[in-house]
Amino acid sequence: MSIGHTLLGLLESGPRHGYDLKRTFDEKFGHDKPLHYGQVYSTMSRLLKNGLVEVDGIETEGGPERKRYAITDAGITDVETWLATPEKPEPYLQSTLYTKVVLALLTDRDASEMLDSQRAEHLRLMRILTDRKRKGDLADQLICDHALFHLEADLRWLELAAARLNKLAEEVRSA
Amino acid sequence: MTPAGSLLTASGLRKTYGPTTALDGADFSIHPGEVVAVMGPSGSGKSTLLHCLAGIVKPDEGSITYNGRELAGLPDAALSALRRSEFGFVFQFGQLVPELTCVENVALPLRLNGARRKDAEQTARTWMERLEVDDLLGKRPGEVSGGQGQRVAVARALATNPRVLFADEPTGALDSLNGERVMELLTDAARSTNAAVVLVTHETRVAAYSDREIVVRDGRSRDMERAV
Ligand SMILES: Nc1ncnc2c1ncn2[C@@H]1O[C@H](COP(=O)(O)OP(=O)(O)OP(=O)(O)O)[C@@H](O)[C@H]1O
Ligand SMILES: [Mg+2]
């Protein structure tokens, strides 16, 4: 995810301090991965250098100085362009799971056992996310659903692969 | 062999239909209050396993014990009494009686167990409230949507306070939002009454509402807790 664009977008509703930006980002988008202060600091200085934000004020009272940032017109255009540009869909062609299956077959290891333990691992995470979704608000539900649909896709693939394992083994070993 | 504390246990189930082997040595066990998903490819024997566990189909071989009692040893009358009083059922579709109103449908199993009409409908109403379909009391199944009908069916299955709820693709005909809501309500209700749920599904997002899953392949079951 583009942290720069996201922080910039958060600034559109009004100037904020770096700390405030980090807190809002973590709350809305951070989930299990909060931002480091260092990331916020380096991102803001890059945006500053590119003229997408400006310093709106500096507080020095008690402790280190705190800059307040405001978005510039160029910054607003940048957010606008980012939002209007579709994200490239993940091609999903480099799959660790597929690589593991083929290697297991090539080395005469038990590929179906591997698929089964992967399946169990995926479902375990799906249970955790489902539970979290049940207890969460709409934002939580949507973010968990996004993850759940992707895990579901993996699981469907795991099932398909399991069902075609013998055929794949023939192909892989004859190649 | 019965795992400690389990409510319903099956071991070595075999069932053939002519040349077709539907179950080929399947095992199963469930504890009170547990939700177990039964997954696996189409035709692998999931429904046959559920039907055997519920005493609807007799296996050719193997044993099924419910609460310490061997099902095979029970006369048919005792078996159907057990099904009526201790088990609840939800299927994919077509399970409500079209001539009865929704509240009458939910009250029906209570009436069959000898409850008075007024008491049965009062209990039915409470369950319909829990499943968020108490606005459909007087409607007939033909006048409600698939998702609403499925909630009514879940209310009916739970109204007798079953110890085991058997659900075969209970969300199979619903979109994912409705299906998940039904699962949420179903598992909440089952947990609050400490009922065990045997949940046959091929949808992983539905299975994620379970506590653990078994996978049936070619009539044999695999407990996925042991897959890791
Ligand atoms: N009453 C029956 N008569 C004959 N064959 C049957 C009967 N019931 C099931 N079978 C066969 O037994 C096998 C297992 O069927 P079952 O209905 O248990 O599968 P399933 O896992 O529930 O499949 P699905 O996901 O499609 O519902 C299949 O080959 C099926 O054709
Ligand atoms: Mg079936």
C-alpha cells in the first residue's frame, strides 16, 4: 500500500501533526501492522521535498518540536490521480504453494499430506478472522472479509490440487 | 471406542448402494456444544455420513453410539423417538410445510412431541425472534424469501432444544451475506443451548464458523486436527 498517498489523503480534511497522522493511519488502516515513527517522518520529508505538503506551523512547547503539516494543491491533485487510477490486479502466478507441491512430487514426498496440513492452517486463520468479524464493527468486517475471500480462494485451489494430484505427479515426473 | 466426553461417536462406518461405496470406514465424534464441519468433494459421502449419524440410514458395518447407546441396537420406534426429541435437522431447501404458516411450521416438531398448541407457538415465537424472522409469523413458506425460509427452518430445528443439530448445506441456496448471517445465528443459538452441530458444507467461509473440521474423501474421513 502507498503510505505516502494514504497520509496525503488523510491531510485533505485539515492540517495534522505527524503523531496525529500515525494514530489515525493505525486506527483506520494499520490493523495488525502499525506505522513506525521513522516511516511517518521519512514519508513526510519526502512529501515536503516534492511540494505535496507544507509545514503549517511548529510547536516547541515542552519537549521536541512538532511540525504540523498541510496538503498543497499539488498534493490534492496527487491524491486525486492516485484514487482515480485502478490498482493492477495481483497476477498470482508466482505461488509458493504450487512450487511446494511440485517439489514434493519431484522428490517423492507426500504431497497430499502437505496439502492437508496447509488446508488446516488456512482454516485455522479463517476461524480467527471469522471470530473477529463477528465481534467487530463494519470496518472490521470488511477488512476481515477481504482476507477471508482470499484465503477461501487459496483453499479452493488446495482442494483442486488435491483432486488432481495423481495426474500432476505423472506430468511432473515425466517432464 | 468412545472418545472421552463425546456425545455422538461413529467408527468404521461402511455403506454401499449397489456397486457404489458411499462410506468406506468413516469415523466421527462430536462433543456437546461443539460445531464440527464435514467437508469434502461432491459425492465423497458427506450426506451419507450425516444420515447414518442421525439414524436415518443404517450403515452396513460399523458402530454409532449416542450418549453411550448403540444406535444399531435400537428398535425403529425408539430410533424415531430419539430423532424427534434429541435431534434437529436443517437441509438445503424444501423443508417447510407449504400449507402451514411459518410459526406453525416452527411449532410443528413441538406439537409432534406432545406440546399444547399455545405453548408450542409461544416457544416457536421466541425462536423466530432469535432468528430475526418474527415478522413472518403468519406468512406461508411460499411468501418468504429463501434466506428468510432458511432462518425459519433453523428456528424449527432448534425449537425442540435438540442435543445435536444436523445441518446439510444449510446455506447452500443463499448468497454469502445471508448465508453467513444464518451461520452466525445458528452457531450462537447452538452454543447458548450447548447443542452439538454437525455441519456439512463445501464452503470454507461457512466451515470457518465451526470449531474443527473433518474431510471426507472417497467415503473415508480425516480429522484435520491431526493434519498438522
Ligand atoms: N440413496 C442412494 N442410492 C444410491 N446411491 C446413493 C444414495 N445416496 C448416496 N449415493 C451415492 O453415494 C455416494 C456418496 O453420496 P453422498 O450423497 O453421501 O455425497 P456427498 O458428499 O453428500 O455429495 P454432495 O456434496 O454432492 O452432496 C455418491 O456416489 C452417491 O451417488
Ligand atoms: Mg450431500
